[in-house]
Amino acid sequence: MNSEELFKEAQTLFPMGVNSPVRYYKPVPVIFKHGYGSKIYDVENHEYIDYSLAFGPMILGHANKTVAEKIKNQVDSGILFGSLTENEVKLGEIIRNAVGSIKMMRFTNSGTEATMHAIRLARGFTGRKLIVKMEGGYHGAHDYALIKSGSGNITFGVPSSAGVPEEVSKTVLVGQYNDIESIETLFKQYGNDIACVITEPVLGNIGVVSPKNDFLKSLREITEKYSSLLIFDEVITGFRFAFKGYQDIIGIKPDLTTMGKIIGGGAPIGLFGGREDIMEKISPSGDVYEAGTFSGNPLSTAAGIATLEILRNKDYNYINNYASMLGKALEEITSELHMDVQINVAYSMLQMFFNKTPVVDYRTAISSDANKFRRLFMELLKLGIYVPPSQFETQFISFAHTDSDLNKTVDAYTKALESIRD
């Protein structure tokens, strides 16, 4: 079956034919069947240079031979035992040695689970009820994260989800990323009841937005002042910019950290971890419950070990410089075309916003012309370039991308932008 036939069948099985909302776009989402390196191929055998990388995890590219071999060997040895395995210990040690603030951790099955448990743990440890998140910050699909959220929510213009009880939403306070005064205002009013502040240190689900003016340092100071916990959601940024967390690059230690995506090498995984005194509050040593049949499973941890062992010896300057060169090329193209565009680059992540105003937070992000981005996405598809289908996601670079890929991508962007220029 071709993509149109498969999608028609998918619509009888899944709401709108997809299993995650941001994968949906009109008229027919591309249906992929395999990938290798920087390329992915649809069911009609069209080739695309991939800048979505499954929304971030595939930092080594697709079907990396070493990772694939490790997974195959694990399948032959057993994929699930329901007990502690050597893989869990080994992957945990790699992560603890690389990320300074993580002294103890628990593996989960997704970033969503990781943030859900981290928030519960923060409440249990502090004995407080309220949490602070950033407007447009995305921390998964559980109730406490779906207040003024990013990613698929804002793609479809629904910043908060139906089905979240009012009692839950009242426990979530919303501040503005890169606006420390908005956070200070919340703490002045509710500080003694705030269990934690959770934020992506670099926002990656409203496009790409980096911290400004010591925002993260100020967050650390204010949470310490009020004895609240600081949670960095590094599901995207963990091991993305360097062989460590973003927190280690900037020298700011959170109390708890969540990770996912890259640490599983493409297999389902999540993690939350941090200070020993906080983590010991988790059952069975403490009274905050967390569990999962597949948590730390041998397959995901095998893929994670293989991926991180490769990344340990990689020069991250390669992917960071690639993103920088692509970003500069896009700035030149859009300048020559007299288009109002902002190009945000953070190490090996980037995104284009059709906006006259610099994009520094949720509100400037959503003022961008999402319609024009959709047109750009469709034109790039025709030219063999696959980027995330929403302006409010992120383009990622992998170690599999080549100079030839970069040249083809710049040529494709030039043609695509020329075709949508009004």
C-alpha cells in the first residue's frame, strides 16, 4: 500500500490516523518504512534528509550498526526479566559519571513518566502542593504538565488539555520563560507552598528558545531562597550538546533532573534523578511511590549503553557547527529574499520562525506565522528534506549528517523559501 492507502486505513484505527498529535498534518502524513544514517525512506521509496530525528533521540542517525548489533544481541538473550539487570547498572553509572547533579536515579519508560514522577517526588519531599512551570514549556502528557503546554498542544491551538480536573490545574502556577520577574511575583505570593519549579533549560517544544540574562541562575537562587526544588527537564537537552547535561555546560545544579530520548538510543526510556536525600524518598526506601513493568528494561538500556559509549568519543563540535552553518545560511537566504524571519540556534538544535520579533518566550513564539511554516514544510518535503511538521518543534542535527547533506539542504531551503515568498 502507498502512503495514502495506509493513512486511510490508519484513520479507522487511530484518532486522525496517528498515535501522537504532532505527527498529523494535511493532506497525508508521509509514512516511513526505513532509515539509514541521515536519510529516511517512505513506503514509495522516496528519500529524505531527516532533521526531525524522531523529535530528537536519533543523534547517531538511523540504524547505527553498533547500536543495532547491541539490540540484536539483547533480543537473543531476553528482552524482559522483571528484575534488576547488569544493563541498568551500567547505563546508570555512565549517566551518573557524566551528569554532576545526578547522584541517584530511577529509569522510567518515557520522558512523560520521568517528569510525572519527579513532580510527585518534589511534592512528597517538600510536603508542599504547588508547582511552577513555564508557559509553553512541555513536560509530557500527564495532567500536571498539560497546563499552558507546548509541542502538539500549541500546534493545534490548544494550550491546555480538556480532561484535566480544575483541582489539578489550580496546583500549577505558570511563569514566563526568560522573565524572572514573573517567577518572583509567584514566589512572593505563594513561595512557602511551592514544591518545585520545572523547566526545560532550553525550550525545545515551542521551537528553540535559549535562556537569557542569567534566567536559569536566578531560578536557582529563588528556589534555594524559598527551599523549593529546581527540576531541569533535560529530556531533549541531555547529551544533545555535549557528553553531559546542559546544566553541566552552564554550571547550574538542579535538585532533580529528567532525561529521555538520547539516553535510550531510540528505544523507549526516561529517567529522573538527583540528590541522594531526595531520591531516597522514593519507595521502597521512602513513601513516594513509583513503579513500572518495563522501567530499565534490558532492550532500552542496551540501546542506551551502545549509544552513550559511542557519544563519549564523539566531537560534539561537529553537530554544533553544522547547525550554526545551516542557521547562518538560512539567515542569508531570508535576508536576500527580504523575509521577516528569526533563526534560533542552540548548539545542534535550530528552528525558523516567520516573525519580525526575536523569539524569546512562548508569547513571541506563538505570534509567528505558523501557516507560512506549514507551506515551507510541504515545499521542503517535495525537495527531499524532512523537518518536524510544526513550527513549534525543533530541527536536530545528527552525527550522520554530511557536508553533502548540508549543501543539498541549503539548496532546498533556497527553492522552498523562494516559492512561498509573498
